[in-house]
Amino acid sequence: MIVTTGPKVEGRQIIEYCGIVNGEAILGANIFKDFFAGLRDIVGGRSGAYEKSLRQARQVAIQEMTEVAEELGANAIIAVDIDYESIEIENGGNMLMVAASGTAVRVQ
């Protein structure tokens, strides 16, 4: 499956538009990661725990989107957009949401 943020697949002709596809991933970040990430933010460091969680969520969202495209008979997804959001939950914790969307197409 070809996945691209561009409006077309270079060197390939789009022969069919299969529809808009999307995938979402919501991952909880545990309280210890949150605490240590907050400390790193204070001293200007990077939060490896959050970076790893974001990478994992992005992979899950793209994989889910790809599976939907395959069910529609597509062999590529164009115009992919990935959005990130932090969701605060009732107990004061946070969850990470990643949403991926694009247009499923068949290319030659």
C-alpha cells in the first residue's frame, strides 16, 4: 500500500477513487510518564516516553486507515493528513489521540 501526503502518486495514474478513509488511535499515558515528562519540560529536555507513545499511536492510526483502504479495493492512499490531540480525562490524566485520514485510490 502506497501512503502519501501528496495529491497523487508520482509516475502512476489514478484509475479509481475509492473514498475517504481514516484511522484513529487513543493511547493512555501512565501517571509516571506524565510526571517525568513534566519534569523534563521544566528543564527543557525531551520526553522520550511521549515521543515513543506518539510514534506508536501514529503507526496504529495509519495501519487502521490502510486496512480500511484495502477493504475498499484501494492500493494507495493520497492526501494523508495526521492530527495529534491531547485529551484530558476526568481523573486529571491525559490520553493521546492521533487521527489519520486520506483518500483511498487505485493506481496503475
